[in-house]
Amino acid sequence: MATTKLNGKRIAILATDGVEQVELTEPRKALDEAGAKTVVVSPKSGRIKGWQHDHWGDEIPVDLALESATAETFDALLLPGGVMNPDRLRGNKQAVQFVKNFFDAGKPIAAICHGPWMLVEADAVRGRSVTSWPSLQTDLRNAGADWSDQEVVTDEGIVTSRKPDDIPAFNRKMIEEFAEGRHPDRHVTARTTARTEARF
């Protein structure tokens, strides 16, 4: 049943070829049903290819080219996973900057599975509690995060989950945080905490 919790909210979904299909389509469906306007943003034009477990899935239309996208025109960001998708995106400076702009503006971000790799590249996990696909935990800890094995973790507008099985819990917290909106002091708090810890 559709709700109006996110009416008027414009949500960017950053993805490219190899995105885990269900981690894009199911959260997107939940956001749309909550009243949001979702926009697939990609460095690739036309269509991207989804990945389904161990084989290629459907083609997903790209709504907006990354080169034409700005964080200022969106209220929140969704980072779906899949191994190939964030691995390709984290090598793209424009994609990393796009994520960083959301973080620095205090806008909510939801990342699932391998999606938190983009948060590492954007220096958005330092001093934060997060989760992810288990193989990312060392990368996240090395980037200053407090990693734990939970279906969903929320820290000042940053929502993370581990895998497709967590999507129902992920969707609930994502919608809650996206509805809540900006955390304007978030990046200041994280960096202040990191500097304080460094002195001891």
C-alpha cells in the first residue's frame, strides 16, 4: 500500500553495470511507494545491466547521466551493492565526489551489501557505526568505522545493511531516515571525534 511519507523527496540511486538487481529494484519500489521520485544516476548512459546472484539480469534504464547530476538537486542517496557495481564506481572520481557531496551536506545515505565501499572512498564512515557484506569489514574498519554484523545499522542518517535478505529491514530504516532529512552537523561531528581520538 502506497504512503506519502516521502512526498516531494527526490532520491538519487547511483549505480552502473553489475549492480545487484534486487538491491536496486526492491528499495526503489519501496521509495516510490512511499511517495518519492527516484532517479537512477550512472556514469554510463542508456541502460545498465543488473546482476542476479551468479548471472546477468535485466537491463535498467538510466534516468540521469552522472556528469549532469548534482547532490544539490536531491534529498537523499541510495547505494545498491553487487561486487562489480561499487568496484567500478569507486574508481570514478566523479562518482566518489557525488557521494561525498551528499555526506558533506548532511543528506541521508543508504548503502547495502558492497555499496558501503563508496562510503569508504568518500571518507564518510570515519567515526560511524556501519555494517556491510562481511568481506568489506576490514576495509570499513581501516577507514575508521565501527563495523558490526547486524541486518541494519543507522548512524546519523547513514543506513547500512549486509545482503539481500536484509532488504525489508533496510527499506524500513531507509524510508525513516530519508523522511527525517538532513543531519547538518554530521560531518563536523565525525571529524571532530576522529581528531579527538587521534590525540590519545
